[in-house]
Amino acid sequence: MRQPLLLLGSILFAAFPLAAAAPPAPARPAGTPSPAAAPPPGQPRPELLAAFQRANERFVAGDYAGVVALLAPLAKAADAPPPMRTLLAAAYLGLGRAAEAAAVVAPLAESEQAGPALLFQAAQAAAALGDEAKAETYLRRAAVKDPTSLAARTLGMRRGGEGKLAEACGLLQPYAAAHADDTDARLSAAFCSLDLGQAATASALLEGLPADEPRARLLRARVALQQGHPDEAIAQLSPLAANPPAVVAHDLRRNLAEAYLEVGKADEAAKLLAGKTAGDVNLSLLLARAKQQGGDPAGVVTVVAPFAGQLTAPAPPAADRQVLAAMALEWGRALVTLQRWGEAVTALQAATRLDAASAPAWQALVQALRGAGRSAEAEQALARFREASAAKP
């Protein structure tokens, strides 16, 4: 059972909270005209445009107070254009003056004509003022108007942080395609794509990223595993295994161990995971499989022992249910090999309770029950095994 890159995901998405939590970067707000752009038809008065251009230059230089000094008096005019209000709001946010930023964009933000750049600044201001619901509304509207906008990126990162990876993927893929220079967005979009089984899409998103970027390297290895090329995954990850960067250490070990197991290198997997599994159900499952594949059933029992309470609990954690089911199966198989029949029955009953559709678990339970001399129960388990086998696609 292949597991998603949960820890890497938490690192990627935790790095990108709603943009209002930090001052805006010293760059033009998305969607505002270039200072050198010629005014299109219907552009505001030349003096307003000239002031906007000077303010834009100050914003790029990080002089938010200078932007406010130039634009605040002009933004009160009835014909003040939306880009001017957007830039002024961004400057207010850079100065930590969220209430003033909200007031600047409020007259236009509720209008259906509001553009994505203005809506994004309105969302930042609302979030800074603690109104997350309003911020979410503004971001959604902006992302619909422009799927390649910062609003789409912000929402995508937020959905990823919430574990809603399908929605995150729908938001981040268009943004990343339009912003090849945004490495973090491309990595996050690739992560989501892999979680949805879209290995080819993930591979395209990773194309061109530096070969020595550890997060990209890990994701490329995951692509190789999904496409059935464990040797390629090993080639990607093994050079980093001795001293892995902290940001990818956990998932590197997990994916490299999985790759080793797929090519029958159980000893390498066990060596990689030795001393690294304490309290970690995913790494412990892989170590148990390595012990099983290496012909060490007693080692399997030792690895699983710290999780026995979770495996036999009436209500195990829902998030770990499939992983625990797989671990209970490895535990039960090892106990069968050791002919510890009563314990094997307990372990395999846990496995079938955690995953009632698992034909291998029912099959192993039949063997354990017969070994324990419980023939009638073994026949019932055999019937369940046949049902599960017939239902398997």
C-alpha cells in the first residue's frame, strides 16, 4: 500500500498561510499596469496615471509610506481607477494598517466588476482584521475571475493545508502552469497531482526544477514509484539517504524503503529504517514488511508490539485505519509463521475488523483459526475470504 507524502505536504502547505498574515512582498500587486505602460482608451486623467506610476515605483522599492502619501489624497476622487485603490490598499497592508486598506477597496470589492487584484487585497485586509469568512469569499471570487491569480495560489495552499488535496490541485495546477518561476507553487501542485495519481502531470510540473532541490528530488522519486520504476526512485533518493535534508528526511526514508522493498532489497530497507521508526506507524509498517520479506517473523512482532493497543482497540484512529490494517496483517502473518496461533487469531481478527474487504487478511485468519483448532470459526472466515475475493475488481 503506497502512502501519500503526508509530512512533505504539511511542510509545503504550512509555508503558505493566507497572504494577509504577512506584509505584501515588494512587488506590484497582480493585475496592475506596468509603470511604463501607455494608457489604454478610457484611462483616467493623466495626472492620476502619473501619480500611480510614481507610486508604483515607490511600492517596488518598499516605500509604502511614500505610496500612501502620493495616493491617499487622490483615491478619494470619484474617477480614481481600481488599480490605484489596489496599490494603495497593498501599501496600507505593508504598513500594518489593515482597516485603512479595507476602507480603500470596500466601495469596489462588493461590485461584480471588481477585478482579481483588488479582490485579493480586499481578502488580505479582511483576514488581517480577523474576518476569515469575508476573506474566503473575496479569494473565491478572485480565483474564479482569474485562475492564474495570487488568489488561486493562496486558496490552493490553504486547501492543501486542510488536506483537501483534490481542491488544492484544481487551484494550483493552473496557477503553476502560468507561473513557472514560482518553485513552491509548482512543488505543491506536483504533490497534489501525485496524491490524485496524476504522475504524468506531476512529472511535467517538476520539469526544469533543479536536480539538487531535495523536495523536487523526492517528488520525482514518488513519480517513479507510481509509474512502476522503483530503481529510478532508488537512484534519486539513495545519494541523500546518509544525511538527508531535514525538510525531506521522513518522506525520503519512507519512499526509499518502499522502493527497496519493491526490488526485494529488504536488508537495505531495514538498515535505512533502523532506529528511525519510534512512534511512526508508516515507517514501522515498512520496517515490519522488511523484516517479513527478510524472513524474520520475530522481528516483525517486535516492530509491531508498540502498536498492539491501537491495532486491537475497538475504535482505532480513522486517519490511520488502512495503515493499521496492513500492520495487523503483517503481525498476524508473522505469528502464524511462529505458530503462535492464539495471538495470530487476535492479530488477524484486528486486521479483518480494520479492513473487512481484505481477502489476504481473511485467508490468513482461516489458517490461524485452523492452527488454533477452531474449525467452525475457520469455516466462517473461509466464507468471508471467498466473498472478499469475489468482490475484488
